[in-house]
Amino acid sequence: MAPPTTNSKRVKGISISRPILYGNVASPFSEKVEKPAGSPVDHTHLWTVFVRDPNGKDLSYFIKKVVFKLHDTYDSPTRSIESPPFEVTETGWGEFEIGIKIYFVSESSEKNLSLFHHLKLHPFNREGEPPAVVESVLYEEVVFNEPTEKMFGILTSTPGSLLPFKNDAEHKFSKEMEMQELDRLKHALSEVMKQVNEQRDRLVELEKEKKELTS
Amino acid sequence: MSSSDILDVLNIQSSHVQKKRPGDAKPAGPKKKKQGTMNRELYNLIGQNAPPIAMEKTSKFKSRLNSSVKTTPWSYTSFVNEARQDGLELHHWIKGSSDLAKDKEYPFAKFNSKINIPELTEDNYKESLGSEDWSFEETKHLFELANDFDINWFVIYDRYDFDGAERSLEDLKERFYDACEKLLTKKYESSYTDEKTQTLIDNLKSFDKSKELERKEYLSRLLQRNPTEIAEEQSLVIEARKFELSAKKMLQERAGLLQLLDSAQSTGSVSQYLTSQGLTQLYNNLMLADKGKKRKVEVPVPPQIDSSLIRGSDKHKKITAASIAPESAKKPEPLTHASEMLAKRLSAEEREIYGLTIHQDKISAGVNLRSNKISSYKPAVQAKIASTLNELGISTKPTIPTGKVCEKFDELLHAISILLETKRQTDKLETEIRLIQSQRED
């Protein structure tokens, strides 16, 4: 539980973040992907749910364990993974919500973080040839606000992963994507600000009109 | 020598002083007890144990009326009612002696008042009241009825019967008032009219048949409402009151919003903070202001950590060391690392690798997900924001929630919320103006 107070001195005014990816890959059984022996007859897919670094680095320096909460129909549905890679591979036939709890190293004296991931087995587009691998991966950043001094030490001694500049087969999230997103947001923001100004002018005009009417 | 002796010497009789004399006090006690219903022998048997309930004999009957006032004499006297023409003498009982009432007027005679209706003759009819609709005879009939029934219009209307003429109550009123007015004007044409008559004439002139009919129509409609209509009306009144209240509130809100939108931009120049000295000074000022708030200040990181801004870093190192110094005694090990880290001038890229952000404003400690930090709004607003985002072609959650993206996203959400609020206000104002305009047109 909560470590002694000597551990909880915090470095004020700063935050440190680490990017992570979470999600799943799934592929239907085929010649390449063989059905594991002993898996139930009605299972159709092999899938893996994971929490990992965008560049595949080891995350165990700040993540102690990851607990995946699978559907209750699985044997021992709560899977606690205490060492990297933080992932669970299973077979199944249906999609469901997986609860992911990330526990941090004790030096951080932080509570765990909860995420939810919808297990994806089927592609969005059902028409045409089903792809060999279905992916559903999300980008997220874990932000340590005012980390403890020990944690600060840990986090600053190991650099985090930087996003690659361009999308490629291995990296779905990149700086380019971030820039595009920022551009889109900037564009939308300027559009909204324009509308705000228009509305404001209109409001002032109407206010005047009303004054004239009532006076 | 007691006080009573002095009183005796001075020849003063004082009853209350006497009662206090110890000699009198003793017999007063038992005497009181004897006044009860129990006889003494029985009481003595009981001794000191007084019964819990006081038993007292109460009389069964009301006490006899014991009035000392003398009865008032009434006398049977005769009287003449002055209101009567026939001088009939009647008798009645009056209070007091009969002599008193001898010369007095009969008190109820004054109620037999007569309304002063102008006289209608054939001459003045011809002179000023000529009308095709109303013949002299009919007018005369109306005047007679008015005279007979003291202008009680409903009675007049009931008794009105002239050649089978169909006259409404308002017709009668109109004719009568009009005729009276003309007669009075004629009468006082040449001579001076006193104020009373003048107001009477004015009042007579002001009678408007159509208005009177309208008024009666309204009244009858009011009386003929059915319960559902009454309920509806009441609910409408309540609703109207609510509208008034909300309008007041909205006006305040709008004023607030306008003020917010028109608020002055920051005019101060940032140039004075661009040098390292300026920045240090600003930082010190802020620190002082913080201390003034009596909050425990424990910020080891001065804001000038960005190497691009710092030329002379000695100062900043000093500050860092100074602010951390008290802690170093207790925990030297992790601290040295932290201060080392902070003392190192990190480039923007390095800071990005470590995901290090320095916050000027207060942040809450603890671990969090970046995308959870995006501000949320009231559910109703949130839904509208979502639809606006949809229109702009932005998904409701950022696809790649990095720090920068989340910041921008937050900014966007805030702008949209302002836009929605402004829109709401303009819409309201528009409907208000339309309402005013439609009221004007009516």
C-alpha cells in the first residue's frame, strides 16, 4: 500500500509524461495462424491485447504490472502481467470490453490507472476480403504531475520514446500525424473564432436595435 | 423600638406594615387552612399531610346578576314622518323620556331623497332634443320611469314599455344621459355654472355606448369561462411570471457576456521580461506575491529553466539551491539528482524526450492520462459541442493525444463553448426584438 512519507516528497511545478500504446491485434485462424490445441471449438480468432512503448522499449522501469480484465467467460479472467511484455494472448470468437489497469513502480507512490479497450476482431469494412490482421491501437500519454523525487529520478534517468517523424509499417503514430492533427485543430479553432466574432458583432448590433426599439 | 412605634408616634396608619408584624403572621396561617371544606377535627387527624388535590365546594349555578346601573326608561311616543305627504301619525318606542324626542325630526326621513332630474317639456324637446328615433312621448316615458325608479336602470329597463319599441338598456342610458346633458347645458347656458354641475355635465357627456357594450361582453365572457379555461389562464399567468424572471436573469447573463467579450486586452508589454534580469525580477515578484498569500511555497524550479532564455545562469542556480536547501538535510540522495537534472540546462528536444513540462500555474499531483485532462462541460453543452465538432470535421476525442494536441483541443472546446453561449444569447435577443416588433404592430 502507500509507501512511507519519506517516499512521497514531490517535485513541485513539473510534470513528466511517457507515451504508451494500448490496444489489440487479432487474426482469424488460417493456415498461417494455427488454432492452438485445446482451445474451444467455437473460437475463431487469435488475439493479443497489450500495453507497450511506441518504439518497443522496455516500460518496466516505471510500470510494475498491468492487469487485464477479460470477459467473465474466460478461465481466470483477471490476468496480472508483472513483467514485460505486458500483453495477453488468447483465442476467442467475440468482441468485448477489456479493462486495463496499469500499476506503477512503488517509488512513484501513485495509484493505478484504469483504461478500457474494446477488443477488435472484425474490420470496420465488412465487405471484400477480410484482412489477415485486424488492429486497434490507441496512443496515450501517462502524465506524472509533480512526481515524487524518486520517481523524478527514475523518469529523468531513462529517456522516453520520441515519435518517428513519418508513419511507417511499424509506427502508426508519428510526428507527422501530430502535426496534421494540430493543423486540423488550428484550422477549426480559427473557424470557430471567426464565428464567435461574427456572433459577437451581431449581438452588439441586436443590443443596439433593441435599445432603439425600447427607447 | 420598631418601625410601627415610629408610625404610631407620627400617627400614620399603614395596613401593609401591620400585616408584617410577627404577632399577626402566626394566626394567619392556620386560618387560611380552615377556610377549606374539611372541618377542623378531620383536618387535625390528617395532620401535616395535605391532600394532593384541593377539594373545594363549587356552586352549581351562575351567580346572580348584580348590577348597580339603573334601568333605562323607554317611552312610547307618537311621531310624524316628514317624508310622508299624508301626515300620518304613528307610534314607536324610544329610549329615554318622550319629551326628548318631541321636536326631533324622524331620523329615517332623510333617506327619502329625490334625484334631481331636469324637467322635460315639449318646448325644450323641440328646441334641442329633436330626434327621429326618439319621439317626445317616448322620451317623456323614459324620463318618467327614471324619475319613478330613481334611475335604477335595471328596473327601468324591466318596466319600459312604449309602443312595443325594442330598446336595449344601453339605448335607454344613452338617450337619457344625452338628453339630460343637453337640457342642463341649455339651462346653464347663459348663467354661471357651478363646479358640481359642470362635472355632472362632463360625466354625462363621457358615456360611450359601444364601450359599455364591450365591457359587458368582456364581463359575460369572464363569467362564462369553464374550469379548464380558468386553470389554463392561471398556468399562463404563472408561466408569464417565470418568463419575466428568466428574462431578468438572462439580461444579467448577457451583460456579463458582453463585458467578457469586450474586456480589454492585456496592454503591458512583454519586452521588459525578455532579459534574464527582467525574468528574475518577475519571478521574485511572483514568489513574493505567493508568499503574501501565506501558502507554503515549495517550488524548486524557477521558470527560467529554458536555456534559450538564460544567459547568465548563475543567478538561477543560486535560487534553485537556495529553495531546495532546507530539504537537502533530510534527503540528500534523490534530491541531488533532481537538482542536478534541473540545474542542467535542458534543450527543448531533451525535455521532449523526457516528457518534462514545467508548469507556472498550480497542478494537482498524481498520475493521469493525457486525454483525461481534456476539460468536460455540462452534459447539454457537451452534446452541442460534440455536434459542432462534427460539423468542423473533428472527432470528439483527439486521435493522437500528445500534450500539444490536448492543449489545442482544449482551446478549441473552450472557443466552441463561448461560441455556443454567444449564439444562444443572440438567438434570444432576436426573438425578443421580434416580439417587441410584433407588439408594436398590434
